[in-house]
Amino acid sequence: MIDCREIQKSYGTVSVLKGLSLSIAEGELVAITGQSGAGKSTLLHILGGLDSPDSGSVQIAGKSLSSMNEKQRAAFRNQDLGFVFQFHQLLPEFTALENACIPALIGGASWKEAKLKASHWLDYLGLSERMNHKPQALSGGEQQRVSIARALVNKPSVIFADEPSGNLDSENAQKVHESFQKLRKDFNQTFVVVTHNQEWARVCDREIRLLDGRVVTS
Ligand SMILES: Nc1ncnc2c1ncn2[C@@H]1O[C@H](COP(=O)(O)OP(=O)(O)OP(=O)(O)O)[C@@H](O)[C@H]1O
Ligand SMILES: [Mg+2]
């Protein structure tokens, strides 16, 4: 599903990724770990087409990100990739349902279609009673599950998550992790999850640890 080769990325004189290669199969639930500053977020942004490498190639679902122009890449991100961040980044003036609709609307769906899809995923994630609440009326764990529904609404090939449970208490972190495992089991959903949570990393199919700009081979 994901194949990246010899990725290099520097910020000024700081070399963050030094020729990093990895492959991730369809339906794999992979944890990316490593110390703060190891380049985990940088890697996730490059794999997700949110940032470009200085050199190297990224292929997702058989498509090469570097051969796309900015507009094509944005459309690919919208249709094929889902993103969950540490802070949910929900729009405060919209309800949970409306927030989860946004990628579908961007992709050209009508409000009616978008609401049908978004409510399905909110329901799946146990939020059927909370759909018409705005983010401020939801708990941190509920907010994060709305952002997972938003990531799922266009049925992406891959979901990228950057410390999705980093801001949650252990009970809500557990719910987020369980929802990823359930999605993988029910739909063979591929996940790439940056985490500092070692316990969770061990539960994933595979842990990819970054050190000094490369993957640690164990
Ligand atoms: N836009 C940027 N400009 C300059 N330096 C950057 C930029 N983004 C990241 N860096 C640097 O690149 C290195 C890797 O950053 P990155 O955010 O990928 O680390 P991380 O592994 O995600 O860390 P954390 O666990 O703290 O989130 C750090 O030294 C950081 O300061
Ligand atoms: Mg980070």
C-alpha cells in the first residue's frame, strides 16, 4: 500500500531524514516511534503528501506522489488519505456531523450524501447520540472520535495519525486505539500511527522505530 525509497529531508542545515526507506502492506496497522525530534511527524507529512521530500520517492496505492502537481496531490489526499492529528482540529462553529462531512463536501458530495456517510461513521464510532453537538460540548475523547469519522468519510486507502491519543487520558486513548483495531479488522483499513505510547505500539502489527533519520532495523 505504501512504498517509500531513500527519502531525504533537511530543514536548513538540519538533516532530519537521511535516506529512509519503508514499505507498508494493505491492512497493516503500523506504529511509528522514536524520540522527540526523530522526524516522525516529518515522515508522516511526507508520506501523506502534506510536505515534499528533498529527494526520494513515495508511492501510495500504486500512485507516485512526486509525479502529481499540487492540485492532483490535494485531490488524492482528499479522496484516498485520511488524517488524524493530536489536536482534533474540528471547526468550533459546526456540529460533529457537519465537521465529519467536510472532506466529503470538498470531494464534491452533496450535503445529503455527505451527511449520510458521516452519520454512518459517527454511529460506527459510538457517537450517534452526539452528532448534533458542537465540539465544545463534547469530551476530548469524543472530539477525537469525530475527527476519526471525518478521516473515514471518503473511505481512504490509508489513515495517517500523528499522536492521536497524545492529548487524551488513558481510558479515551484506549477507545481511540480500539477503534483503529476494529476498523482494521472490519475493513482491512491501513493505518500509520505516530505514537509515544509503547504499550500501544506493541499492540500494533509492527513498530517502525526512527533513529538518527533512519529506520532502526531490529
Ligand atoms: N518546518 C520546520 N522548519 C525547521 N525545522 C523543522 C521543521 N519541522 C521540523 N523541524 C525539525 O526537524 C526535526 C524533526 O521534527 P519532527 O517534528 O518530525 O519530530 P518528531 O519526531 O515528530 O518529534 P515529536 O515527538 O516531538 O513530535 C526537529 O529537529 C525539528 O525541530
Ligand atoms: Mg511529532
